Amino acid sequence: MLRYTLMRLGIFVGCFVVVWGLVYSGVVPRGVGDANGMWVVLLALVLSAPISFVVLRKERDRASLQVVQKVDRMKSNLEANRSQEDGADDSARAQGQAPQAS
């Protein structure tokens, strides 16, 4: 996931540099008043989003798979813990003891 985030940030920085160069050279109009910095950032965000969507498709799928695997592993661990608690509770009831609260 860190790799995907860094790659996405790299694409944004590249777009930011290109947009800043275009604004500085006068190809793209400057923002109104003191809003030039915000204009460059917003334009870089608008350009980097579709580029990231297309270029980082495989990396995004890989990161998504890692997240799904981690969630599945956590679910199986939680279910294993629940079954251990149920087993201990059942054995305590079978022996005629009250289950201990934890």
C-alpha cells in the first residue's frame, strides 16, 4: 500500500511541476490575485487523477488484494478465537461449572 501511495504522490508531483512550468511560461493562465498557488495545485490534482487511474491500475489491484488478504486473515483469527471461547465455555458447562467471565 505504501508503494501505491508513493507512486500516486510521484505522479501528482510530476503533474504539479508540469502545470507550474506551464503557468510560469504563460501557456496556462495564472490564478486570480493571490490564488495562483491554489490554481496550480487544483489543476495538478485534476490532471493526476485520471493519469493515476490508468497508469497505476495493476499496482492498485495488487494493493487491493493485499488489503483483502489481511481482512480475511483477521476474520479467520477472530473466528478461531470465538471457537476457542465457545469450546472452553462448553467444557466448563459439561463439568457443571459456571463459565468464567473474561
